[in-house]
Amino acid sequence: MTLEVNRLETMDPLNPADFALGRVVHVYGRDLLPYDCDEFTKEFYRRNFNVVDFKAIDITTPALPRPTAVRCARCRVGQGYHVCSLI
């Protein structure tokens, strides 16, 4: 395993058109997703690429429901059972 950039990664340089909103970009072995940009970047894309739609992509994940605690009748006695520690 090496951390050096291989020949295939250097042969395909990235340009500003590759960083459009919603387009996945592969950089140094990782996938990046541009989901929003600032006003300067929006103006750059308007002038150079005639892009007019800059709707930000929602990347929030829904909150998972909290698990409910299940209590064992034996736990109230004060004995520590292994199943009681899974709560």
C-alpha cells in the first residue's frame, strides 16, 4: 500500500466543471459530493458555465428513534446479570 498518486490519478485532471453541485468527484481515493456553494462560486459558474440552478442538496439524515429500555425483574433485586448490562 502506498500513499503516492499513481499514473491513472494524474492523467485525468479535475476542472471547475467537475465540481458542479450534486456531481460526485473522486479525489485521492475518496468520493466528494459538493452540495452547496457560496455567492462567489455561484457567480463564477454563472459567468463561465451558464449555470442558473444552484439549489442546495439536502444531506441531513433523519434521526434514528431512540431504543426503549427494557428492564429485567431480576435487576431490581441488585444482582448484576449480563443481559441487564445491554440496556
